[in-house]
Amino acid sequence: MSQESPTASRIVRAPDFNCPPFTADLLAGEVALVTGGGSGMGLGMAVGLAQAGASIAVLGRSPERTAAGVRRIEANGGRAVAVQADVRDQDAVSHAFDIVEKALGPVSILANNAGGNFPVLAEVMSANAWRAVTRIAIDGTFLCSTEFARRRIACGRAGVIVNNSAQYVWSGFPGDAHSAAAKAAIVTMTEAMAHDWRAQGIRVNCVAAGFFPHDGTPEGKDPEALAGLARMIPAGRVGEMREFGWLAAFLCSALAAGITGETLVIDGAERLRRVLLGPPFVPPRERAVIWGELS
Amino acid sequence: MNATSGWLAGKRALVAGSGAILVDVAAALRKGGATVVDSSRAATDDLEGVLSDAEVALGGNVDLLVHGGASIDVRASEATSLQQWRAGVSADLDGRFLQTAAFARRCISVGRPGSVLYLLPSRALAAGRVGRATSLGAVTNLIKTLAVEWARDGIRINGIASRACEDPASVGLVVRSSLGNLSAYLLSDYAAYITGMVTGINELATGEPT
């Protein structure tokens, strides 16, 4: 079954994976550390950066997942190593940077992607659930970014950070209070760090993404679920991971050398869809599925 | 061969509106492989005519529209006459909307996708910028609205709001170059999933919705 809306006649798509927007020398010599880079959107960033020529350090908690990420990058002709760390653990983060530095050289690009998300009503959310999502995203981004910046400043070199946020940071996300807070924090952290490190030549930008289904998302590769998602998005389709990875790589490249403190949204206008007179509002608590149901 | 070559290969672009930055952006589009007609210095209300002339010059339908709007004078609100107010806001807001609607009508009528980019003034507020701020607010929400209205027609629309757009001489060459590269990227099919967005370049603004 097609993943596209049956009513859409002019759906625009990005060029194929093998036709990236840059040659493999754009980021040659750069070392990119991607947190949560073994799967999902982190892997999308890692693959995009590798296509542009960067060597990749795939950081995550799971040896299996980071190894799978490395295999994927290598299968595409890239160079990558796996490194294990919990981004909430400052010492572990510092140690991970040491390991990457020995294997590939100093990290010059940091992609903060590590995060988690699951629907839960705010009034029944446990403190552990709240902390798990917010601390991975907020503390993890903070700890990795500051470790990165200290090292770049110490060696007197410029650097680039790209953060992964979400399209719901300006609207809130009912049924997802932890992620709504965490992802919005990443946008403002992006701006503040861009201010802090402007003089040192460290650029910090962010990508706020919409639906980019992958193996770890609820709809996975289920064609019917994906078709339902496509119908609800103005662009008539979901995002494709290469589009996300390429945008991240663009922001990390010299092509964007003057861009810092910005958040670019890539969501097919999903965040903007609304009808003035729509179906009745149903509070998350009264829905069969907290995030709502596809039709 | 430059890093952006091929991004806009085969595309036909019309550059309209006003602003010195349009020269940079037109050059970036050409570097990306587009054929470009620059009508930015044309003073006309015949917006259909601008498109028709561009189609003749380009040898086919216009695929990309870049609009620089109009520069609105910096002036204290209470010292702004109705005539001055309307002249500025009309030139910027009406000019962008009417030209873009004419472009979209042509795309829709022939079943072709299209991509629009607005170059906008900075979102930073300062005394005397009420005209610019008013028009910018209107245009920003216009971008969001048109993105949804035309998404299923394959027409995308985005904006770059930056000091570089209103006064290129006030920023460095690196920022200007990045603006050109970002313009080419957003107009290209590589940004096929980006629509309804307004971004800056190096504004270090505070948490504004995009």
C-alpha cells in the first residue's frame, strides 16, 4: 500500500539517498559524535554526516544498538566507531570523548540526539518517567555540549553542535508533558549556548522535526499506519530519514558557517494543520489512545 | 564545481521585490544550477505580467519564486502619516502576497510543484520599526497559512528573517554566503519536507515561534 495520501497528486520528495546534496569531502577530516546514534533519528544524523565525509562516533547505552549503527555507516562506505555512555553521567560523557579522541581524533561536531518518549497522562506520570525523559534530553544535551565546548575552547578550535528537537515545541504536546518540556528546553538551550560560545567560534543550531518513522516508532514500517500518518500531514507524506540527516549535515558544514542559534523546522507543515471548525476536542484522558487515533 | 552545484539544476527562478541581498541570493541560485530572472528593480503593479515576462525569458514555467518585499522606513509611529504607513505596508505585504498568489495560480493550473522563499527583515525589535514589525508579523503568519493551503499542490513556502536581508553591508561575508546557501537549500528539493518555516541566520533571538 502507498504511504501517501490518496488525495495527494503532487507530493514533493527529496532526491534519492544516493544523491545527497553534497560530496563526500564536505566534512572530510571532521569527527562527529552522535548521541543516540545507533538507531532512529540519531542514526539518520550519523548517516547524513557520514555521507558528507565525517568520521562518526556512535554513542549510546546499548552495545548492540551502537554496533548496529556502526555497521550501517560502514556498509555505506563511512568510517565509524561505537562508544558506550549514558549521557546523564558526566564522568561517562567525558570518558566517551576521550575514547573517541583516541580512535578518531578530537570531536569537532556534536549531534545531540539522545532522547526517549512515550505517551502518558501528566497526572499519572511517575517521577521516574518524568526524570527519564527530561534528564536524558535536557541534562544529556547540556553535559555533552559543555564537555564538547570545553575541549574545543581548550584547543582553540571552532566547532559545531546540532541538536534534535521536535515540531511540537511551540504548541505543547498534550499527553506528553515530559517530552514537550524537554524538547522546548533544547531550543532555548541552543540559543543560549550559541550566545555563550559565539566568540569561540562554536556554532549551535537545532532541527525541530516532525514525523520521521523508523524501526523504533510505534508505526514502525507498518504501511497502513504510515498511510494514516501521511493523510494527516499537509505535505501528504511522512518525513524520510535522509532529509533529516542531510539538513543536520548542512548545518554542520562550512556552507552554514554564518548560521548559529537557529532552529529549523522540518515537518511537512504538520505543526500548522488546523481547521477552524473541527471535530470536538477530546481531552487526552478521555481518548482511547493518548496521542489520538489515525483515521 | 562548488558544493551547492546541482541543487537547483534545471530550475527556473524569478527574483522579485527589493533589497540589496537579492543580488547575493540570485547569485547563489545560479551557483546551484538555476536559471534566474531578476525583476527586483521593476516597479510595476502588473504582477501577472512579471510572471509572463519571466516565463518568456526563462523559456518555461517559473519553478522558484524569491521575494524580497519592500523596505519600510524606520520612523516613529506617531510621526508616520497614513500615506506613509500604507505605502510601506502595502508595498511589502500586499506585494508579496499578490505576486505569490499569482505564482501559485500558475503552478496549480499546470500541475507543477513550486517553491517560494521570502527574504525578511530581522525579528529584532527596536524603536521606529513598527512598520517593519507589523508587516513581518503578517508575512510570517502568511507563510504558515499558505504552506498548508498549497501543501497538497506541491508548493512550499519558507522565509529567512535576518539583519542580512535588510542591510547586507551590516553583516560579514560569511553570514551573507550562508544566507545564499540556505536560500538555495530551502528552495531545492532537498528541503522537500520543509514548508511553513521562518528561520534566521545568526540573529541570536529569543525563543520565538517559527
